Amino acid sequence: MEIEKKATDAKIRLAPAGEVTLSNVGALQAALRECLVGGSPVLLDLERVTGIDLAGLQVLVASAYSFAARRQPLTILRGRCVEQAWVEAGFPCGEVSGWRRQS
């Protein structure tokens, strides 16, 4: 998995590409932690994710809670692959705080 990191005027955009799985999810977790410590709003664009397992989903949920606890904006563009895995894992189909469907 590669993670593109781009700072814009108001936020940091993180865009992982490839599979987000147990074997490599630590890189995404570290990138999100760095942004959390930095205090910037984050846009996590998951459109280029081609596969995600429960470890990847767990990092997304934990990150959403961590950012919310600090009242730091985290917007997640979940993409088709992530949305499908989310539903298959048994999570509710509705919107999750901070998550948006990629159009």
C-alpha cells in the first residue's frame, strides 16, 4: 500500500492506494496518528483502496473516534471497496459520522 499525503490550505489529504490489510495497516495508522498529533483537519480519501480487511476497518473506526474525541475534523471518503467491506462486516449501512460516499 502506498499513501499519498498532500497538505492543502485547510487540511491534510491522505489517499492510500492498494490493499489495506493486517500486513500493512500500521502504515495508515501511523499516518493518521501523525495528523492527529499535528492537529490539522484530515480528508482520508479511500477511493483507490482495492481491498480492506477487518484490521483496516478497525483502524478507520478507531481513528474516527480519536479525531472526534479531540474535536479534530476527519472526513472519510470511503469509496466502493471500503463501503462493500463495511457492509459485509455487518456494520450499519447508514452514514457514519464524518464518512461520505465518494461520488
